Amino acid sequence: MKKKHEQVIDPCIQICTIDSDSGLCIGCSRTPKEINNWFLMTPEEKIELVKQLAKR
């Protein structure tokens, strides 16, 4: 059973630099938009994003 307030660990590792070629953070592989939207996302959206990050 899922917890009502499921926590998803933020992928940020405090290396916050956007690569000019890829447009992705070199620390967490997220786009600036994904970083900004993290706290607005549902747990399900965060889980899906983390799965996508593993493929980048």
C-alpha cells in the first residue's frame, strides 16, 4: 500500500551547473524547468522523472 504522503528523494547532489551543450544540470541531469518544478510535482511525477534521469 502506498503511503499518503510518499517522499521521493530529490536527485540534487549540490553540483548545480547547467551544461551549455546539453542544457542539463551536470549534477542531477535535470533541465532547469525540471529543477524549478520539483516542489510542485506529485510523488508519481517525481518517480517518473527519476526513472528518466537514470537513462540520461
